Amino acid sequence: MKTLLISAVFAAALLTVTAPAGAAECGEISIAEMKWASAGIAANFDKIILENGYGCSVTIVDGDTLPTFASMNEKGTPDIASEYWINSVRALLDQAVKAGRLEQGAEILADGAIEGWWIPKFIADANPDIRSVEDALRHPELFPAEDDPSKGAVYNCPPDWSCRISTTNLFKALGGKRNGFELVDTGSAKGLDASIARAFDSKVGWLGYYWAPTAILGKYDMTRLSFGVGHDKAEWDRCTSVADCPRPAVNSYPVSRAFTLMTRSFASRDGPVTAYLKTRKWDNGTINQVLAWQDENRESNEDAAIYFLRNYESLWTKWVPADVAEKVKASL
């Protein structure tokens, strides 16, 4: 009997030693898949890592900015939001972290979500004097409007996008019309993207609003221009972001910050997985390339996550222990 008891204890100890990293504590996990592509890729990437590397059982659930935050904060579910843009809930998030309901992981977009006015890199390279928006607006001949090449064009956001208001106000503040430019209504997101594609196909200049991370900036090499001033939040709230503001001033777009969010109940129960989620991050240049591949091949978020794992091994293997990395690579 004593021999059997000792054998049982030894077997249990052996199982503990050889169990996958985090498996004992991991259990079932839910991850919110937000509606935009970069966040969808992040959620599926985390699912693959956690299931194959840490032995978790992961369920992907639909997510959106405010409903997901409210559910995590009030109900403790889902466990993880892989890419959450926090600007709109900064004060509420601080309160939730202080109260012990939520915990912040890595800033998954290491250089932030970036907005601004861009030009093709081939135009920037050929015209090294153009480094700011004001520089570009001195050269309407380099950015001809499609319907009237005698004028320059600044391409605006589609209707009902908040950036349409800010772009309109900045165009006014910078004296776009006085410099021989017109503000072009692109009509839709597809229209905005198509205007960039046509400019690159024709090797002509393009000037207008865009943001990162996006597939377009993975496909086309663009240079973001400076507004010559920093972001003034008070001015932004007073005028830059307000429709029909009578006297807008030049301002820079804010950098939107995107973090991984976790419920505290989850973060406190699984140390190895929490450590991974506090380490894993990428820059816009990297995720832009993955988004471009996804868009060109019309693949799912899961397929794009697998593409990332297969093509950026030198990056993601730094985020996990070697044994976890080997398990994930074997699963591919």
C-alpha cells in the first residue's frame, strides 16, 4: 500500500513537471475579437499562442469598443481584449484598474494608432523640401486634382467619419484654398483607398488624410507630414473636432493608444499567460504588411494570424519562453 502511495505521488509530481506552461492554471479563456482587422488578427494570434503554447482552451467572442469595455468592467467577461483603443475610455479605465477590476497588458500597437496627412514616399524623396503640410500646400502642381489638374487636391474622409470634420477644419486653418487647393470628397472608404491606388498607378502626387495601421499603408509606401505644432487637446475639443468651427487653428492629430486589456480575475490566476500578454506588441510597419497580405489574398483574421506566425518568427518567439515557441511552431 505504501509503495502504491509513493508511486502515485511520484506520478503526480512528474505530471506537474511535464505539463505545458500555464496549462494547470489556464483553463478556459474568452477573447474579444473587435470589428477592425488589426484587432481581429491580434485576437486570433493570441488564441493560437495560448492554445498551442500554453494549453489553454480559448473561445473567440464578438467585440466592440464600448460594449466590450462595459462587459469586462461590470461582468468580468470576456477575459481578454487583445487590441483595445483606450482614448475614449481613459478615465473609466483608470478607475477600473484602481478598483481592481481590470488590468492593462502590453501596448500592442507599440507606436500608437497614427492619423495625419500623407504623401507618397516617391514624392517626398523627389522633393526633400516637403516635410510639413504647409510645405506641401506650397506646391499644388505636385498634387493635381483628378477633375481639374490646374488645382491641387487634398483628399478628405468619407461622410460621417469624425476625421472628415478635423480634415475640413485643418484645410481651412492652413489656407488650402488660398494656396490653390480644393478639398476632395472621396465619398466612401473605398473611394479614399481608390484615390491612393490611382495616384500610385499613375505615379502622380497625392495629399490627404489617412491612418495606421491599415492595409493601404502596407501596400503603398507613404510619408506622414508634420503639422509643425504638437497636439493641443484643448484646441482639438474646442474647435478642430467641431463641425463648422468658425476660426480653426493648425493642430496635430492625437496618437490613439491601443493596449491589451484583461480582467483582474483572469490576470491574477494565470501568471505565464499574463506575462506573455504584458510582453507581446508590434509596430505599425509590421502589422501594415500583414494587413496588406490579408487584403490582397482576401484571407480571414485567423489565416492572417497564421501568416504572421510563419513569416515573423524572429519577432514573436521573443515574447514567449523557448518551450512555448517550439510547441507553437510544431502546431503550424
